[in-house]
Amino acid sequence: MVPDIETDGGTTEMSRDENVEMSRNAVRDGVLDAIGTVSLLGFSLLALFIGVRGFFIGSSMAISGGFVIISCLLAAAAFNLIPPFRD
């Protein structure tokens, strides 16, 4: 038995095309989120490497510390510990 639209609060059945489109959008969003997380972590590791290397070779402590701080911020953004940069 199909529920009546007027009596069940306005729910409607989705067509097959709408269902497939919603599934594709969900998968695409998930894949893009995973790629974004991996890329943020990659940039974080790069900034951490540059910062730590700067400490060991005697470079400017301010610049090396800045890279380490940027690395921590990028890692925190990748794990959603701070608000996202975009809307």
C-alpha cells in the first residue's frame, strides 16, 4: 500500500533517476572529502619537514617555527578540529 501524500505529512516517493543522482552526489562528495583530507595531511607533512629541517640546519627560528605552526593548523583542519576554511 502506497501512503497517501496528503495524510502522511507530505512525503513523496523518489523516482529511480533521482535516487541514482542522489547516490552519485553522495559518493562524489565523499571521494572529494577524502582527497581533500589526504592533500591537507600531505601539505602538513611537507610543512613539518621544512620546519624541523630548519631547526636542525640552523636556519631562522621564526621561519622554522612558523612552518611547524602551519603544519599543526593544516593537520587540525584535515581532522575538522578547527572550523573549515571554506563555507
